[in-house]
Amino acid sequence: MTEVYRKFGRTLRYENGIFVRIEEAGEAVETSDTFSCKPISGAERYSGPLNTEAVETAVEEVQSIVTPPLEIERLVVSEGLAEHEFGDRRWRETTRRVHLSIARAPLRAIIDLGDFDLSEARTIAEALREAGSEREAPQRIRLAQNVAAALLPSIVGITPPNVRLSQTAGGFDGKGRPIDACELTVTQWPNWYRPSYRSRPVRMPFHLRASCDVTEVDEVLPRAIALLAPPDGLMLRVLCVSEGEAFPAAVHVSRIDAIAPASRWYPYGAGSFGSEMML
């Protein structure tokens, strides 16, 4: 059986000082044994408007947040519109992304967002500006929403017994199938993730969400507010704040005691919802 996927899209991207406008169309052809892809004509087919002002405003806000002694090491802000085809299925999507690294040597805070709300970036920058030397991780700690969201892909398949990990409904997958809500107890994920027409789709849970019977998080505990490196399994190198002080620490996630109900979507894997966690 031969499967054909096509994507027609427009993107406005700011990357380290340069605004780039992209119109692109591509096709992927897959059989059980082969996968091939190529650009095709028709990039202008998706004619929806890009919000140039929103991208520019987000860039300006980041630049106002990151001032000396902090530096912007990497900044990518984008808005994209795309039309997808898979067989006789058609669907559209819009995306916003912010990928930001804020450095104050030797520390580097990594921020990945799925919208242009930069309130978390502002909080992280303020703490990084005053961060002291490395400390041992507190025995009890809270993970901010963005840090918890980054952790979720690492606990798929090894979720603690008091925590439920699920796929949240919303949108369509890389083969045009609806993404339905389901508990992640299956041995084969029902949906396919395709980050680009150039990539062969793989089965993966979408819009991960963790929940727990205990939802009250102790707000007095120290709080990990940012990643200082990508997660390494259950090890997190994070920027912590406690009693008005900020410091880097390495946290090993050996248990999860509570998960708050409020959540925000982040672009980790095929997406995950971050809710404040108490470890």
C-alpha cells in the first residue's frame, strides 16, 4: 500500500536578528519498505494571513526582557499556517513557537513555548540575573509548568503508580486521524507524529497530560523555574528559586507527590501540557 502526504505552508520566522518569510510545499510517499520526499509546486495555495505584528512584538518583548549581564544566545520566534493532505483527508493548522536561550555564563536557561505569552521568560530572566553558585537539590521541590512539561516524555512507560499519563484530544495527527483522548496504557500509540514532510511519521502520544489524585502543591517549597539543559531521562538540571535566592541544581525525579490542575501547552515531542508538580 502506498501512502501520499502533502503539506502546503507559509511561515514567518525571526531567527537571531533576521526575519525570514517562507512559502513551501512538499510531498512524502511511503510504502511498507520505502520513504521518499520532495518539494512540489503549489506553495502559494495556503493564502491565510500571517500576523507579522504579533511576531515582531514578541521579538521586541524578548529583547526588553534580556538585558546585560544577560545575553540572548538563541532566539527563534515563528508563526506558521499549513494545509495538509493525506489521501482524501484535508486539515489546516496554525502554530506559534518561541525557542529562546538566555545566557549568563556559565549558565544557560532554555525556554520553549507554544504561544507568545512571555511571562515565564520574564520570571526566568529575573532569577538568572541574580543566580548564585551550584547547590544540592532540595529534598522537596516544585517543578514549574514549563519544567514539568519537558519531563513528561521521559516518564512515558515508567509513570509512577500514583500518576496517570494521558493523551489529550485536539487536532489531527500526521495521517489526518483525529487525536482522541486516551489513557497511555496501550502498547501501541493510536496516532502518528510527523514534524515535517521530510520525516517518516512515527507512533507517538500527543498532548501529554499528567494527573494525580493529590492536586494541592505546597507553595512554600523551592521551585525549579527553568531548564538549564535538556532533560536526561529523569535527571533535570534546573534553575531553582528559594526564599528570594536563585541557584542551579540537578534534580533526580524519583517520585511525584502532587500535580496541580492548571496547565499550559508546550512544544515538547508531539506536545505536552505542563502542570506544576511537587516532588
